[in-house]
Amino acid sequence: MTVAVLPPELRSELHLRPMRRDDAARWAVLLAAVEEVDRRDEHYDADDCAEELADPDLDLGRDTLVVLDGAGDKSVAVAYQVLRLRGRDAEGARMFTDAAVHPAYRRRGIGAALLAVALDRARELGATLLMRVPETNAGAVGLAERTGMGPVRWWSRLDRDLAEPITPALVPTGLMVASLGPPYDAARWDEPLRAAHNNAFADHWGSAPVSRQAWAHWRTGSRSFRPGCSAVATTADGEIAGYVLGYEYGADTERTGRRDLYVDTVGTVAAHRGRGVAAAVLAHVLHAARGLGYDTSSLTVDAQNPTGALGVYERAGYRLHRREITFATPSSHP
């Protein structure tokens, strides 16, 4: 990674280096400060951050940076950046940047310095750089636009009150729906689920095949995975037609005082689309979540998803909460 150059007036005050696994606690403190201002309804504790830093596909030395104020154990994180390369397809490689600056340190050139590093790294790898930000974050939107990036995708964060009635959904003929646990049987389900996911998302914008290692780390091996609020629709011979994976983030529950089931992934294998598979599995999951004491459910959907996913979620009782925009370097503009 190209070394970031902070504005001259900050170089005696701040310093930066690649992130390390022992940065989890200071990263969590920074994210909490960012959430207080940006209000993205995202809360992380040190264990969540440790899981992020243990990503088997993340090169901490080349694709992460943390900006620190102070020295040694007393230093505090005031900005960070994590870059993730998400494979190659017919449109080329895509690199996603996840970054933020502490509200008290904004408008001092730190974000621009980090973004310059991301742009250099993307060019080095021949990748399109993508950055997703809330449409209400004028500073982040302005930074992307000043850098020459343009909007390419819009996302909707949807919420649902589980106290409201859950509309039953008929299970398609020839299929049956069942929970994935507890306990979750990784030996039985991990590979079939991964294969179904890679099939279901093969034609989705920004998606790339998920490796075994990444699937185990991020999907079913995550500390936030809730198999009792996850389900599959299978054929008579046991093949997966569709699935829903649900997660609960402890830091969210602690901060908000309510239990939210985040529906991270809803997939239908291409051969079974148009039969109501997703609606049936999602209804099963929502009933299970309500029975287990969850108060709400949330998810994020690509507003331009060609499979009609937004309509499925609206019919299931989800309502718009906020929107986000993905900006990309010029080569990928529509």
C-alpha cells in the first residue's frame, strides 16, 4: 500500500500505521464516536472488531491503516481505513473501502489522505474502487465527488417491527422449510449453503464467489450467526432451493436495549426463482425470531436488484429506514 501522507500541519500531532489485531478495542471506541454523529444504527464491540481483523482474506500490512493521536498504549484511534478486494468478473476487479474519521478530527484532510491511498492501491491492482456512504453524510459524499468518483448503486436499509402481524407465505410445492439449528451442523450445511449462495448471487452486482475459508469466518462461523433464526428450503432429495441467514449483534442489543435480527443474506438458487421461495423462508425466520424474543428485524437491499427483492421485503412488512450510495471510480460509471 502507498504510504498515506497526512497534511503537514498534522504530522507532529498524528501518526499512522497498518492496523494490528490488538487494535480491536481502540477501533471499537472510534466506531462508537462515529456512530454518535453519523447515526447509521451500527454498533460494534471489541470482539466484533477482533473478528473483522481476523478476516483470513485481509492483508493487514498492505490494506489497512489507522491514524493515531498520542503514543504507545495511550494512543487513540482517530481514523481508519480497510480495503477489501472482492474478486474479478467480466467487469474487472472491485476493491471496497471502509473508512471513517472521528467527528472531532474531520475537515482537516485526513479522509482525503486515506482515500488517496485507496485510489493508489486500486490502481496498483487494476481494480475499480468503491465506497458506500449514507446519502445524508454530506462530507463523505462531497469527498467522493471531489475525487472524481460517481454514484453507481443505491441501497435501502429496511426495518420491521416484529410485534406487527407476519403474513404467512405458502411453501412452494415440492419444497420444505426448516431452521438451521440450534445447534448448527457445519459439516452438513456449510458446503451446500456456500454452493447455493454462489449460485444465487452469481448475477448480482458487486458479488464474487465466496471461498470456504471466508464462508466459515463471515457467515456460519461468526459469533453473531443465529442458526435458530436462519433457515433453508430444500427439495425432496435435500438440495437447497433457497436460504436465509440471520444475525444478532450483541453491541447493538446493549446499546439500544432491543433485540434486532439482522437478515444478512437471502438467496434463491436460480432454478427456483419466481416460485415464492424467499418469501416462504423469510416468513419462517420472522416467526422464529418473534418466538425467540426479538423485537425487530432489519436488512439492507440493493434498490436496483433485478430479482425483485425489494418487493419481497416490503410484502413481508419491512419499511424504509435510510438510504446509502455506492460511489465508484470513473471506469465503472454506467
